[in-house]
Amino acid sequence: MIGNRDATTSAGTTCNSYVSNHGRSNTEFANEFMDPDKLASDVNNIKCSAMSCRYNLNQDCTAMTVEINNENANCETFAP
């Protein structure tokens, strides 16, 4: 789940279910990241509330892949 309805840049977004390489969860742990064999591109059904992102279609992310910043859990795929 990508959060912040009013985001206008990637810095304004937060992936609410992202867990960093260091095992620290920013909010909640997402089960889809528990499987070490899965790649980011394998994750589907990503919900997004960033209304000004071009990949947001009815709060579903339509990007082919999603890149999450390891330091702050921002969605780096956000595109206005």
C-alpha cells in the first residue's frame, strides 16, 4: 500500500508495507515480502492512494515494477 493521497513527488509517498533489508518495518509487515524467492516485480495488486501519480488507476498501481527507497520507504516509481 502506497500512502499519502496528496503526494506530488516520490518524497511525499510512503510504502506502508515495506520492510527494509535490515528487517525493520516502517509500519506493518507485508506477507508478500516474507518469501526470499520473490522479486519486487513479482508483487502484484499494489494499492496506491497517491492520486496524482500517473500509475494510479482507481487506487491500483499499474507500473510494471515498483522501486521502494531502502532508507525511507518512499515509492521511487511515483510519476506525476
